[in-house]
Amino acid sequence: MQHILAIDGGGSRTRCLVINRDGHIAGAAESGPSNHLLVDADTVKKSLDDAVTESMREAGIEGSDVACISAGLAGVDYDGRGADEMATVFRAAANSAPRICNCCCYR
């Protein structure tokens, strides 16, 4: 079954939900901050990785079960400023992510 990872990354915490094809939450996790304007890149990567890994563990899925990742990330403006920096960090943290559907306003 294919799942979507929905990530809300902010200045105080990062949340990740695993959503199944029926639209139900299959897993959820919370970790530390991921606003790249407030914390260093290593902290951002760790927070994203921790939230993603734990939510997938809770849902009982692996990377191959993820169809798409969508992330709303603080520090990325509506006009896309900051998106490149966060997309680079996010891709590194997400390891073998199949596809990033939306990284805030970044496409």
C-alpha cells in the first residue's frame, strides 16, 4: 500500500504523519525544530529524520511504501526564498525518498 508523508516543520518542533490510501493516519511522530533560519543544518536534518523514521516505524512501513512526501517548512517564504536550502537538507534527511511533492512553495 502506498502512503504519503506529511511534514510540518517549525521553529519549536517537527511533526510527521503517515497517511494511507484511505486517508487515515497510520503513524505519527514529533521531534525537534527544523526551521533552517533558527537552527543549524545538522539539527534540521536530525529533526526531520527522527520525525520521518519514527512515524514510519509506528505505521509499520518502509521507504518503498512511500509514494510522496509533502512538507510545510518554516523559514521558506511564499515566494520560494529559502526553499533551495531546505529542499537540500530535506532530501538528505529523507534518504531514499521517492518523490517530494511539495516543499512549502518549492516545486
